[in-house]
Amino acid sequence: MSAVGGRQISPLDRLARWSFRHWRGVLGSTACLLVVCAVVGFGAGGRWSNGGYVAEDTAAWRAERAARPFAASTPDLVLYARPGRSVDSPDVAKQGRQVTELAARSPGVAVALSYWSTGLGELRTADRRGALLRIDLEGDDSAAAGTARGLVPSLRAAAPELRLSVSGPAWVNVTATEQAQRDLWRSELFNLPLVLAVLVLAFGSLGATLVPMVIGATVAAGALAVLSVVTWWMPVTVFGANLGGALGFGLAVDYALFTLSRYREERARGSDAEEAIGRAMSTTGRAVLCCALTMAWCMAALLVFPLGLIRSLAVASLIVVAFCALGTLFLLPALVALLGPRIDGLSASRRARRNLSASSGSLFWRRLAVFVTRRPLLWGATGSVLLLALAAPVTGLRPTLMDETVLPLGAEARTVAQAVRDDFPYPPDRQLTVVLPRTNPVAQASRLDAYARKVSRLSGTVRVSTAAGDYTGGERVGTRRTDATTGAGTLVVVFTKGPAQSQETAGLVDALRGTAAPGPAQVAGTAAHLTDTGRAVAAASGWWAALTLGGAFVLLLLFTRSVLVALKAVLLGALSIGAALGLMVMLFQQWQLLGPPVGGGEGALEITMPLLAAALAFGLCVDYEVFLVSRMAEEWRRTRENTASIVFGIEHTGRLFTAAALTVAVSMGALMVSQVSLLVVLGATMAAIVVLDATVVRGVLVPAVMQLAGRANWWSPAFRRRTTAARSPAETRPEEAFAGEFENVARKG
């Protein structure tokens, strides 16, 4: 740490001054890097992937692999042929066999079966005017989607008279990827003008507004370009691009908003531009760094979940947060130097300039803080009850896996899936496959028959099909089948009564696994994947909570040097997680704002969205806590008055929190213009929780809790006080003074 004019300056101060002085080089280098990233990124634009919605290496995942040799795994593509006449007519049957053979020979296809190649009655409609072609693809979800993208057009071209329409998980992924890419540009066009309006109101100056807007746009563009490059080394979901654009723009604008406001405050106190930007970075810039580290930790903790989609979104978020921090630390001083006096020019109005000056407080927020601190117990209890009430619905959370219902109502994959359910008595998505790899269907025929009869009596079962025949209600009703067996075992195919992801079918999975079989048995199917993925997520949730809350506590303790402030921030963040999840359940599961699920009944939420919403909610709420507490701490160091410090912090950050919350709410809320329901759910939830946090949590709960804690807010561990006291005043950093300057606070309190 060096000194300027007798004042100790921090590394962030020196970095800001360097960027301010070398603004041409900084801005020029940034522009060059963006061009390079854009050129490379456009080359990788087609490599966005989708998938990763189920946990790997579970019992259901292993069962799917075991079912592949029997051509009985969950099909990746389901093609519905509706030629307009009987599917048994010679010309239609000929085309059906040809297109099935073409699919089977195509690269990336593991198995292709159709009504014409097997004669199975469940693959034909009752009126004999429709038939199904089931295709299993090789590789993971991303590879399967890539194969499907090229395979489907070639099959349609080869058999135009069959009038093939397509559904299945792979085609859902293809459609969702293409839709999300279109939605990315739509959401940004919605986002930019609204954020611009918010910032103009916040700064009262178009010149100052340009700084966070430029940083936000640069961060979003740079992060998306880097994400495109990362797709060459690992699968990155296309939803990462949507999240990266929204989160990157919102966070970058927020960080720049707080830092630039502090710069203008220092300028109003008489500092020149270089000194003001240095002071702003040494205070608010340090808070930005802490916020970025905390948000990065929250997103990195998501890596404990065994879901490819969540891990992909976590990596995308880490890249975005890194760009946000770098953009604020390097670009903001350079842009301030570029604009010079013009940063306060182009005023929206004189009244706006006067009322929204960063150096002045907000009368409204001051009155609110005074009002709350006079009766802290009442308002603290009221705020806590409100958040707990919002969190209550989370106890009814019912997770599901992604399916075609995330797509727009008119999407082909969605309409075809519903048509298959309506036209076929035993649609593929209502099928559970029990693999018996060591059961010989001939030598153990009697045991297999007894097992099939027992399974057909289970609740939720419509029909059971084995190598011995078909069964319903404990009775054999069909003739012998030979296609469901190989020399290495056999299958038992169970057709379910309810939808694949219903609670009734989930209960059937457990019942099947608990039913004694002729040999080792594995259950495959969508319902089995949901059961196992839910359990894998539940098992990892404890680790995620411990890592997120514990890591945030350590980071906040290092930043504030106050045990109570760090603990309070973590607890309020946990309340915000509960409120976010409760809002999500209430709006989209209970109230079903996006419409009822297929087949009606109880609503549900795709399993990855609550996890992502929880991490984002906690990270954003802790971010705002850091900015607020840093201002309170400065006033505490000056006055040693707890109540005055609380009121000062709320008064001088309330307007900024309002603008910051609106910025993030607009950026994340822009996801609601998407046609993919996953993004709509995430965007609406995050917009609501950010506004709630900036009002109820920051305006009511934080001042109430800190007022109740009194001077104990500023107590720090004894070893920190001794370390700080051992130094001379010139050697003590401001943040250490926060903890060590007041050695006797706890005793005096």
C-alpha cells in the first residue's frame, strides 16, 4: 500500500488510477478483445447444446443402457406417420419399411423400429391410418440432438407421402435450442430501452447513464462470445446464453451503478476526477469485488448437483460474473476519463439533477429507516413473517423432468406428443421397461408368467407385455411375443395408466422395484429417471446448502470483519432463497400461470429451475447486503453511533437499491418474453424476488435486525482486534479499521 498526498491508497485505488490515465489503451484493448471473441464465437455459434436434465449413473440410467440391446429404451425420436389412408396398404407399407431401414442405417442411430418392421399393434392407431417409427440415438443428449437435427429432414424427404411429424426428447431439445436462440435477441431488444430509462431516472444525466450501459453491453457480449468458444471443449446449454445475457447485463449495470454513484459523490465533495475514481474503487470497488466473489461461489456450489444442465449453467454464470467484475474495475475508470466533464452533461432535467444527485440522501428512505429503527422488534417480526409466508408453498414443490411442455403451444414436438397420446392406446412416454438380464424366458417361463401376473395387478398398471404374452389385471390376455427377448435375458414392458411424471406413476416405479422378480431387475423409463434424479438432487442439496451458506459466511466475515453482520446476511439470504422458491411454486405450480400440465391435474416445476433460482436469489441478495453494510460501516467509523449509521446507510443507498433492483428485475424479467417456459419461470421469479429483497429485506428487515443487535453489530473476533491494534494508524487499512478501531465496542455495548 502506497501513499498519495499523505493518504494511504489501496491496490484497487492504484488500479483505478492506472486505468483512468491509460484509458485509450484500456478501451482499445477491450474493443480488440471483443472483436476477436466475436469472430471466434460466431464460428462456434452452432455448437450450443441442450440436455443434461437427468442424473447420470443412477439405477434408471443404467437400466436404459441395459435396455438398448433389446431395442426397448426410451426412444429419442418418435415419428408419427399419417399418410391419409391405411398404413397397411402396399405402397404405404413399402415406404414405411424403406424409411425405417434408412433410419437404421443412418450415422448416430442405434436402433430404429416401426409398425412396418415389427407388426406391433401398439405402434398403429385403432383406425389403421397412423403408425409410429421409434428411433434410439447414440451418445448423450447433446449428441442425440445433433443427430436428430440432420436425420429428421432426410427421413421426411425420403418418404414425403407418409407425412411424418416428429416428437421425442431429442426433437424437444432441438426445438428448445432454436427457440432459445431466437428469444435471446428478443429479450435484449426488450431489455435495453427499459434499463436505459431506469438509469436516466437514477442519474438524471444521459452522460452518466452511458457508462453502466456500455459496461453492461460489453460484459454481456464478451461473456456470450467466450461461452461460444467454451462450447468447443464442453457441452454448454443454449439456456446459458440466455442466462448469461440477462445476468451479465443486469449485474454489470448494478456494479457500475453503485461505483459511479460513489464517484459522483466524491466529486461533489471536491475531489478531482482521478482522485474521485480512486476513492470510489477503494470503497465501492472493494464491495464489487466481494459481491463478485460471493456470486461466483454461489454458482460454483451448483457443481455438486449431478445434472449436466445445472453444471453447464454454473460454468456460464462463473464466466459472466468474472466479466462483470473486470468490466467494473477496468472499464469504468477508462470510460469516466473518456467522458470527462460530459459525464454529468446531457441532463434529463435540472430537477432530476438536483433530486437525484448521488451525494444527497433520499428523504423517503431516511424516513423509512427512522420509522423502522424506532420499533425494530415489530417490523423485524413483520418482515420475517412475510418472507416465511412466501416461503411456505415450497413444502409442496413437485419436481419434474423437462419435456415438450416447455415449448410453445404450437411447437411441432408438443402437438405431436399430444396427438400420440390421444391416438394410441399405449403411447411410448407411458411405458416402463423392466430389464431382466439373467432371466431365460424359456427355462424360467413359469416364474416369468407369475411375475407378469403380479406386476399387472399393481396400481397404475394398464397392461404388461412379456415374451410369454400380454397381461391385464393378473390375467393373460395376449398371445406369445418373441421380439422382447434375446439370448441374454428378457424384458417386461409395463404400460402405465397415468402420465409419465405423475405421482401415481412414480409410486408404480417404487412398487416395481419392490416386487420380487425371477432374477436381477432394472427399471427404465421417464418415471424412473424422475424418481432417481429427484433422489440424487435431494442427496446433493445438503452439500450445496452447506457450501453456499458456509462459503458466503466466510467471505462476508473477511469483508466486514463482523461475525454478527456476516451471520445476519447469511440468514436473510436463506430467507430470500425460501421466498424465491415459494413464489415459484405458488405462481407456476399452484396457480399454473403457464397453463395446466398435460392431462390436467397438479402442477409441477422442472427440477433444475428451483436449484438455479435458489443460487441466484442468494447471490443477488448477498450482493445488495454488501453494498448496504459497507455504507453503514463507513458512517459507524465516523460517528460510532449504531442507529445513525443504519439510517445513513439506508438513506444513501435506498435510491440506488431501487434503481439496481429495477435494473436486475428488467434484465431477468426480459426472459419472460421467451417462448420457452423454463426461461419464463426463472425470469419472473428472479424479477419478483429482487424487488422484494430491495424493499422488504433492505428497507425493513436489515435496519430492524441491526437496530436490535446494537453495537454488537461491529464486534469482531479478538485476534483481529489485536492484529489491528498492533499496527500504526497509517498501516491500518480502512476495512480493518471497521473491525479493529473500536476495541471495546462489545464491552461498552
